[in-house]
Amino acid sequence: MTPLLEVSGLNLAFGQRRTPALRDVSFTLDGGQRLGIIGESGSGKSVTALAVMGLLPDNAFLSGSIRWRGQELVGLGDAAYSKLRGDDMTMVFQEPMTALDPTMPVGLQVAEVLRLHRARSKDAARFGASAEQIVDNARNRVLEMLTEVGLPDPGRAALKYPHQLSGGQRQRVMIAMALINRPALVICDEPTTALDVTVQAKVLRLIDYELRAVQAASLFISHDLAVVSQVCDEVLVLYHGEVVERGHVAQVLGAPEHPYTKGLVATARLDLVTPGERLPVIEDFLSSAQLAGGGAANG
Amino acid sequence: MKRSLSLTIGASLVGLVAVLALVSFFWMPFDPNHVDPASRLLPPSWPHIMGTDHLGLDIFSRILAGARICLLVGVIAVGIGALVGVPLGLIAGFAKGWFPKFVLRTADIIYAFPALLLAILLAAANGHGSVVTAMVAIGISSVPAFIRVARAATLQVVNQDFILAARTSATPKYTIALQHILPNIAPVVLVQSSVSFGLAILAEAALSYLGLSAPPTTVTWGRMLFDAQSYLFSDANLALWPGLFIALTVLGCNLLGDGLREVLDPRLQEVR
């Protein structure tokens, strides 16, 4: 069976100087599977997501192969890509304040995503529904979705503007937008980083539940090992644009092989540090050669 | 909404002029074009509360009638500027390729022509000056400012996540431009409009003064200033009133612009 998403030998560079951002990144994702991508800032997590969505900036040079159900996406035209975006693959962003339009009620924003999808799938023509019925159906579907993501009083919340909602509520709206069209793949780009810890736990549980409900696969980008281990089946560790380790979450985080992963795991386990001792840093685990190599890749 | 002193004063001044213009349609103490040599050059007194000019015309009536042209010029000129400039600026900030560069260079070229020169050109092409040529000239010369302001605001909005989010759900480009970018740059455009409004009124007064705008039968404040010129030292009253009203209107527009900026600019806004 062809996997849902197959990325192989992906290389990405930016600008005139071709600063490399990804080097020979490969992974596959089956339907319903969840792959966590972890790594520090600048390791290439977010650009991997943008590359899959086909939304890289103009100065990006992409080579390699991204296959969606066997169809090659690298070099695909914008019109053909648009058929996938929003229907088959969607994205949840890190900062829900900036990812929602401040001048539009949130319910309308969710409705817009639904409406675009309906226009493409031509529901109206198929069922011969009148315009009023479509609007009515769309409204009900939006309210249903807002209820499902746990917005209190969805009827009223739908008419509010983003700044009138709390951070957690905004992220719930983002999740509603990402899942209302029942996509096959949801890319979550650090969806809980901007939230405080208690809200984070709730939103994670919601994402977990919703992904299961629509049986969507997910690329889950995070720098938080605890978050990844909670939500994902497998994990991919990126370091300076290279995949350094991949495997089941329990295996990678329980018995890391690559020194960088060892460092990541050790720095996250503060309970193992005896008081008064120096905290571990990732550099403790890397040889000087690896550090130098990383430095060169960064420059 | 936050209170702003400049907004209150500006809106009151512009509102006052609007009221004057409205009133002039229903009631004026005298016909603003009725020549009455018997009562020429009267100081402010009853029934001529602002006095009369060298032809015996009632100055208060002429101020009322002049308010119409003043507002008309502002509205039309700003309308031309905004309707042409904002879409071009939005596209220049949003699109890629040669078109944005073309728009910006063209704007630079128009910027180099003062409204005055443009009005003279239009009047010459038309055979004679009129309110319409003046309004069009002022409108065209205010286009580049709108282009630049709209483009700068668009560039700020375009790089935000919600535009990327709209693209991840394959929102068509024109929908992104109309539904997501336009409402977000609206405050900036509004501020620019009120500032341009003041500039347009000032420019029209200057054009009237030079005889490049309305014909003598049409009452404008700039024209009144021109007529008052030869009596400046004997009867300053004639120049005082139109000058005062032009100054107050322009001041009102600028204060309104500042006030709107204070109220609408999120960076100056208190944390909600």
C-alpha cells in the first residue's frame, strides 16, 4: 500500500547564498499515523511543514521528493496544490492570536474554510440544495464543530472577534478550522507552545481526541518532548536540518542513540538532577567534531 | 473606544463645516450673488453679521455657500485618491513580479508633479478652469500618497500568520485581498483620507485664488480671498472670514486624522 505521505531525500536551501535548511530528510507517514518532529529552533521543523504544504517563500530552493498518496508534490502548480490544501491537508499554527484574522468574527473564519471546501467539492450541485439550505447547513456545521472543540456558548462565541477570546479558546477555534473539512493530514506547528501549562494539557487532549475522531494523520511539530510523547506514535529528531534519529516514541525517548537526542532527553529530565549540581546542556553530549559540523551548517 | 481630545476637536470642526454646507441648501440670510452697491464694505453688523464685501455681497451667506464647494472638493478628491490608490497599493503590496514595481515608479512620477501644475495642465487642456478640473487634479495628485500608505500597511499584514493560514486552506487570492487584507488596512486608509481631505481643501483654495478653479459666479472661499486682496489694508474683514474658515477646516481635518490614528493604531492603544 502506498503511504499517505512519503518524503524522501528532501533538500532545502534559502536565498542567493543557498543557506541549507534541510539536508536529505526522509520519512513516511501512513493514514492515521502521528509523527512527532522534534528539534531546537532553526533545526528545520517548521520549514518541513511548509514544504509539505507547498507554502515556502519564493527564495526557497527545494529538491527531493514529497509524495502524497503516490502523487509527486515537489514542483506541483499552485492550482493543483490548492485542491489538496484545506481539504486533504490542513495546519494548526503556533500563535493563535496572529493566525486568526483580527477583523473577522471567528465563526465566519471557520465558515469560510468550510465554504471554500464545499465550493470545491460542489456539494450544492450534487444535492440540488437551495442557497438558503446551504447557508443553514454551513451554520449548523460550524456551530457543531465549535461545540465539539469545547468552546463555551458556541452561538455567542462564533460572533466574537479573536481578541475577545482567551488564548486557549482561540486555539480551539484554530483546531475547529483545521478539522472541519475532515482532512487526511493535519500539520500541527507547535500548537500548544503559546499556551500555559493547564490549558496546554486540555488542548492536547482535544487534539488527540479530534484526530482520532476524523482518523487524520498528523505531523506534530514541537520542541517539547513531553508533548510529543503524549500525542505521537513515532518521533523524528531533526538537528541542523538533518534527521538524526527516528523510531517509536518510547524507544527514542527511553533509549536515545544519537548524542543529540541523549542531550535533549537529559535536559528535559530535571527531576534527575541533584540540587546544587550543574544542569546538563546539550553540548555535554556532543563531541567537538559534531559541534563544529553543526556550526558550519548553521553559517 | 479610547477618548481622544484631537478626535473630538477635529470631528467638531469638520462637523461644523458640514452643518454650514447643509444649512446653505435650505437657508441663507441673503443671496450670496446679490450685488447691492448701497451697502458695500460694511463692518460686521445686523443684518450682515460678518459684514459685506466690495460689491455689497453678504459675507456670511458666501461663507455658507462656500462650505458646499469646500466639502465637495474634499470628498471627490479623496474619493479619487482612495478609489484609485488603495487597490493599486494593495496589489503592489500583495502581488509579485513586475506590476508592483511599475505601480510604485508611476506613483513616484506623479508625486513629482505638484497639484498646482497638474491643475494648470488640466485647465489648459480643457480650455478653462472649473471646479471639476480642480477636483480631478487634486484627486490625481493625492493618489500616490494612498498607494504608498496602502502598500506599506499591506506589507505588514501580508506577513502575518492568518494570511498563511488562509493560504493553507486554499483561499483564493482575491478573497484574501478583500476579506482579510482590506479590513486590516482600513484604519490606516481612514487616517490618510482625513489628512488628504485637509490638503485637498487647501489646494482647492489655492487654485481658486489663482483663478484655476470655479468661475466667479460660483462661491468658494479661495475666490473670496482673491477678491479680498485689494482691500487687505482698508477692510481686513473681507479676507479674515474666508481665511479663518479655511484654516479651521484644514486644522479640523488634521486633528481628525491625528485623533483617528490615536484611536485606531494598535501600537498606541492601551492593552485591552
